[in-house]
Amino acid sequence: THFIENPIGQEFFHVPRSPETGRLLFVGTVVPRKRVQDIVAAVAQVLNMPEGDNANVQWKSDLQLRIAGPLVDAGSEALLRSAIESTGLQRRVNLLGPVSQSQLLDEYARAQILVLASKEETAPQVIAQAMACGLPTVASAVGGIPAMVREGETGLLFPFSDTKVFAQQLFRLLNDSQLRKAMETRIILEGRERFHPDSVAAQTVSVYREILSRH
């Protein structure tokens, strides 16, 4: 078996990163399996976490969640809006709806962390896109996500539906600039190696050559 990642468009490798403090990004369609309301719940818990003596929590005042994607499921939208209202995060959560490619690239450029709380996934393209531009991820450890995100090295993981641990992981990454910078450096190198079209093409050609050499 030869495992080769799906390639990501070259434009994601040229995103001019300028992350804004406390800016979280979800990219995807708001449907039941994405559990976007869990992201809102985790953000609310992050805001209520004790700061501690040595914590650098200037980002708390700027913390915001940007949700980029269509709201096509009425039930999921209702749960999401209810979560926003019940947590009082109306001014911190932005429902962007469908976005253009240029808008999406701008969101990746300005985000500090990509967030996912999915119940089930295969190999989310949004994680590959985030890695292509050097953006760390905090995501639920379901499906193929643990194969894409290396815990503590290119992102942080949490058990599905455990918003307490989700919030703890968010707090950890938001509050530790050295950890974020180390992750960003690894992500850029790994993203290019795994997802750049040239790299994927080279790996594919290598597999063909290896198979042909046996016959």
C-alpha cells in the first residue's frame, strides 16, 4: 500500500499570514456532524477560565470565532444560534455564510487557530489547507483527523463532544505563543511535503517507477 495525500491548490501555500490575536476560524458547511455549536460552547468556557498569575491573556478581549460556510441545515443552524445566544457571544461569533475563494484565503491569513468539533470525518480538506498556509488546528480526534494533526506538534486534539477538554486545548494554544510559533514552523514544512501539488506528483511518479521496476 502506498499512501499519498490529496493535493491542495498552490494558492494556499502563498497566503500572506498576518494572524490576529484571538481569531478562531471554522471552515465548512454547518450540518449536524460538524457540531459547530460545540465550538461556541468551548469558546464560552475559554472566556471563563481563570487567568493565573503568569498567564498572558490579552487575547481574551479580542477572542472571536468566525464561521465560514453555508448554513444549509435548519436544525444545525437553530442549535448554533441558540448556543450563541445562551452563552452571550453575539458580538464574538461571526456567521459569514458562503465565502469566495479570495475571502477564504483572507480568513486563513488572519486566523490564529483553525477549529473543528466534528462527530465524524474522513480527511478534512480544511486541515490540509490550514497546514499549507501554516495555521495550527485544534480538532476532535475522530476519523482521519489524528492522522493529519500530530498532537502537540502540528495541533491539539480532544475527545469528540468533550467541550471542557476542547476549551483547555484552545486556552493552552492561545496562551502559549512559543508553542504556536513552533507549530507554525513545523506545519509549513510538513504541509508543503504532504500537500503541495509538486510533492504529490513526485510521490505518485515514484510509486509508478517502483512498480514498473519490479516487472
